[in-house]
Amino acid sequence: MGRALRKQTPRTSLAQRTPTSRDAVAHLEEQNRSRLEHLIPLRFGRMLASPFAFFRGTAGLMALDLAQDPHSGIPVLCCGDAHLSNFGFYASPERRLVFDLNDFDEVAIAPWDWDVKRLITSVIVGGEDHGFEQSEIRRFALAAFSAYASSLRAMVEQSPVQRYFVQPHIEAMTAQIDKQTRKVLERSVASARKRTSERVVRRNTERDAQGQLRFIEQTPRMTRLDNLNAPLVEQLFAEYRGTVTFDIASVLAQYLPTDTIRRVVGVGSVGTRCALQLLEGADDDTLVLQVKQANQSVLVQYGGFAQPRRLVDAVVQRGQGARVINGQRLLQAVSDPFLGHLRFDDADFYVRQFHDMKGSVELSELDAEGFRDYGILCATLLARAHSQSPLAAQVVGYIGTSNTAAEAIVDWAFAYAEQSFADYRALQAAAESGRVPVAVESDR
């Protein structure tokens, strides 16, 4: 079936870029209308840190552009924001450190090649940021696509149940990398293991005059919320508990919500509503949850890709937060057991643990071969995620065994990287002219 689809959309057509006259800055300004106004300068400040930071913050803009170009027409459950920095470490329910896709705010049904194009473009933009030669970057991009294709082929040779249980063990993933890259990963692993709720509480809370544990305000990253009171927080906590599994609900019943603070996170998410919730149990036991706003996926809002009726109905009934956590559970090999969702103040939110051994690889510390290996690793994990979709075998048939699809997608990604660089320069010019406000953080 996948091979037959080549007649409808030849693999070479995946290289085509439709000329665009759209105003990237205007698009970002339009997105700001649904964001907290006082955080908009911070959003632009973080995006202007580098071309790669800008690329991270423009998933919506890329979805808009992807929709104008030919695509395979084979839908899978897509992450929607599969760039190199959206992969990282976190703790499994068994307290084992795993490495996988991290954030799923944009998860939706879409063509598989949309996710792959975003990943490959991030390899190119990240490689340019790193100062690698163009020939090297092309080699990295082709290697990443090859890893995706071969890994997906290997996955679909297994039964759906077998590939569902495939686990990305860190030890196995790092066995083939060189010594220098292994050192970078070992530092990242060591750092991730230290990032726990206990550490968050130790660094970000203090006792007030009544002896109550409270978050420390750290403007602009952590600021007080003025529209919450204790009864409302307890009501929302109960709503969240009703969306988790029975065992986790039983665990949460032994904690009380004691403090809430707004927290600015990420790059593309800056300006959306996000908070940390402090929970306290007996004997000074604490747990910190992150409550993050869930908006419509950019693959739907800007990509315009029609969703199956059952998913549309599910979002209407349960909200965008349910879409995010259910997509996360399918695409990740293992997920945070505390995932849940709620609705508040005409907005949807999802809930997860905060800093539960979460960490990332510092791309700037990787040498050329390490950067290549990291791209291969991320592509392999994306293939595992896509293999959970029923039409994954069609993707394998469509790609085939030649380099046709690889060359086409890499050509597209190089062209789109140039577009992203131009958009970055446009935002720089807008900041210099005063068109957009910019706040630069002294310390993150």
C-alpha cells in the first residue's frame, strides 16, 4: 500500500518548497494574543538567543509552512515538535532513567514526514549553530533519516504488542558511541539524576512567618498567582486526581496542595499559563507537580490537518490536556505515572511531575561525531514512536530501500533551514526597530 502511494505523491516531491510571502513576525504576534502579555518580551528574548532557539519556538510557523508543501498522505500520531532538544532524560515508574521524546503539547494525527522534516531541519539548524561544515551537516542529516527509516522497518517487522514493549535502555543506546560523546552523556545523566522534587523544594521554597512552606518568588520566572484560593486549588486537585489511574489517585490522596506559583518554562511555551503545585504529606514529605496549559495542536491550528472524528469528540469531552497526556503515553516507551489533566478558567491543562530526573544533552558539548550520533539516537526514538501507529508499515513501504526519500527530505530541510534563518533575522530586525518588545534574562 505504501509503495502505491508514491504514484499519488512521488518521493521526490517531498523536496518541494512552496514560495512564501508570509510575515513570520506577524505570525508570532498573532500567537501572542492568547498569551500572558507581560511574558511576551521574555518569549522573544529567549527566541532571539540563537537561530536554534528561534527554531525551537516556531513549531506553529513550521506547521503553517508544512501544510503548503507536498506530503506523503500517510498519517501517524505525530509529536508535532520533534526537534533535537525535545528529547531528554526522565525517570520511569521503576525509577530507572530513560531517554525519549519529552514534550507533547503539539501531539496530533499528521503525516509522518512532518515530524521527520522538523527533526532533520533541527539537525541542520543545530549543526549550523555549532559551526559545522555544510558537507558534515548534510552527512548528519542523511544519517538521521537513515536511522529513522531502518529503525521503523525493524519495528514493523515485530507484532504491535512486541513493538509496544520495546524499551530504549540508555546502556544499549550508548554502547556504540565514541568515548568523548559517552562522557557528555554521562554528565547529562548525572545531572538528570539530581533533578528531583526534593531538590526543587530545597532550592525554591522557604518557611513563612507561620512556618508554612512557600515557593520563593523569582521574577520573572516564578511569580505569584492572584486568582487562586485554597478551596479552588483543592477543587482543581480533586479534578486532577479523577483523571489519573487508581493507584496514583491513592498516592495523591495522602498529600495536600499547600502552595502554587506561576512558572515560566521553555521557549515556545513562554506566555502560556504554567504553574508549579507544591504538595505536602506526612513528616515533611513533598511532591512538586507542573500544571501546564494545553492549547490546540499547531498541526491542527496552523497545519490544518483534519483529525479523526473520535479524537475531535474526545477533545470536546475531555479537553486538550487529555489529548496531550494520551499522546504522550502512546509515543513514549514509558511515561510519568502522575500524568493527568483538568479544566480551569476556560482553559485546558495537563499535569505531570516537575523535575522528576529530567535532563537534556548539551548539544554545544558534542563534537562532530557526537552530534551525528545524537541525531541518529533521536531519529531512532522517533521511529519507535511512529511505529505505534497502525499505518507505520505503509510508511516503510513508501520510503522503500533507496535514498530517494532521504535525499528529498534532506533537500527540503536545508531549504527550510534557510527560511528559518531568514525568519530569525526578521525577528532580530523587529526587535531592533522596537516592533516587538524583548526582555533578556541575566540568569536562567
